[in-house]
Amino acid sequence: MAVQVTINSLTGTSPYDVYICDNMLSNCVYISTISSPPYVFDVPAPLDAQSELCVKVVDSNGCIISQCGSV
């Protein structure tokens, strides 16, 4: 079964570029540009095999919002 991530709320200025990253934020995969939450996406391979992931969001001002957690 695919690993799903849900973004329920965001601060900053839209639009937002959404990335999924490893727990060190060194290997990131672009997911999509969104205008507002909620937003749900499947974690792509090979990151779907990780036990801890980070979501990184960059707003239109270049501000980075990130949160990591166990899968």
C-alpha cells in the first residue's frame, strides 16, 4: 500500500512548492505546486521505503516550511 501524506494547513504566501525528502533534507523530490491545503499525495519511490520522511514546502517568498516524522 502506498504511503500517503496529508498537508492540512500552511503558513506563508501561496503558491507553495511541495517536496518530500529523506530525514536529512538532503534528497528531495518535487511533488507539486499548490495554492492551498488540504493536499494529499503518495510518497514516490525510493522514498516510500524510508522509515522517517520530511515534507518541505517553499512559499512564494522563498520561505521554507518543513516537518519530519516517522512513517
